[in-house]
Amino acid sequence: MPVRNEFSTALLRVFVHVARLGSFTAVGPVLGYTQSAISRQIAALEDEAGMQLFDRLPRGVRLTEPGRRLLGHAEAVLGQLDAARRELSDLRDLTIGRLRIGAFSTADAVLVPRAVAAFLAAHPGLEVVLREGVTPDLLTQLADGEADVAVVSFPSARRIDGFDLHELCEDQMYVALPRDHRLAAAPTLRLADLSDENWIAGSTRPEDTLISSCLRTGFRPRIGFIARDWIAKQGFVAAGVGITMIPALIADTVRSDIALSALHPDDVSPRLVYAATPSGLTTSPSTHAFLRILRDHRPRRTR
């Protein structure tokens, strides 16, 4: 009789128990079956194998040569399945796994580090990988499957095909001034107050910087110095050579020899910060957990 190669894992599990205990009767209480049910299942497995796996003896059973050959394979198969079940269970319970996060630079100042710290404290067995970039690049990474979640920002509320956006906070804009600046004590400033100032920005094109949010009012900043790093921008401000725009997300990290004044919301609207995930795809347990923690650590108020 030819071998059918359709071994059921349930039958293999019964087979291994019988081989270890040497008795149909002894296996019954272990698996919750009657002796006759065990006998039928072994007979079904022998039918699938096309040969006898046990010799039936007056007291119990004994493996035949084919049975001995099958036992090693059956134990290996069942061991692999048990390992797979444990691994899936560990992924579900967040004891193992990996989370790939993308974020823009100012989100990496406070918001993301605090969320990551809380996430790792709750799930120390997980690996976290962080990539920093600008919002368009972060969305590309999500779309390409290179990130699980990304913290991104937009100047206004929106929907984007292919992504689920989970709103985190509004990021108010401030202007950073030298401490001895004539406007340093003002809690709120209008763009008109700053028309004669030299601005420090990350590009000569205001459209490519945070200052782009000012352009809708007709305001054209005079960009005097180019510095992409936030520490460098603050250094230039503190030295008194210009002013720069600072988002609320990093306001608490600004050096002490700089003054911050809020920009009037009629001139500069707060940008919106979201956690983005790919739409239409299954969200991993680790991503679900990180989204909850991000929401718990989002800023409750501006500076």
C-alpha cells in the first residue's frame, strides 16, 4: 500500500504519546480519549502511513521498525509546531518582537524618547529601531514596509490615501530671541513685529522650512543664516545674530539664554502631529501598544 503523506498533527501527537507510554489504555486519561478512540486514531495513522506502526501485545504495544523511524520525525515536527505556538504567543503577549519607529527631528527631542522609554519599561524583551527623517520620507518608509509606525507632522488637518493618521497633538510655534532683544519679554508676537529681523533657518527657501507656515499671510522672512541643526540654530540666536522659529515640541529643551515668545495663531497656525500607520494592513501587537503609549505621552498643553 503506498504512503499517502497526509500525516495529521493530531494523529502524530497521539502516536508520540502511545510510543512513550507503550499503551493505548495509558494514553486515554492523558489526552481525554477512551482506549477505543486511541486505537482508532492509531489505526487511522497506520492507514495514512501504509504500514503497521505498533505491534499489539498482550500487555500494551511496541513500536515496529517503521514506527521507530516515524517517532523521531513526529517528535521533531511536533516540537517545531510547539515552538511556533510559543513564539506566536510571545509576540501576542509582547515578550518578544521588534518595533520600527520613524519620527521627525523635533518629535525626537522629547515626545518619542519618553514614549520609547515607557514602552521598553513595559516590554523589555522587545527591540526598538528608530529612524529620523522628514515627513515625506517617513511616509515612504511606511509604504515600503521599512517602518511600523511614524510620527509625522502637517501644517493642517488632512487625510492621506494609504495611511491611517492618529492625531497626537497641536504643535504651537514660538520665536526664539536673544535674551537682550527688545521684544524678548513679549508673551506673544505678530509677524509684523519681526519684519526687520534676520532669521536663522534650515534652507534659503522658506517654503522648505517651518517658516513656510508664515507665507500664507504674505510675510517674507529675511533669512540671514542657514543652520539645519537645532543646537546650531539656538547658538546663533544666543549670540544675537538672528532669530528662529521653535516648535512647542522642543520648547522645554531650549537653552536658558534664549527667550521664547508665542507667535500669534492668526499669523502662524499650529502644525498637527500624527502617528501614521499603513492602512489596509494588519497592525502588529507591538505597534498597537506603542500607539497607546504615544497617546498617553503626548503634550497636554503648550509652553
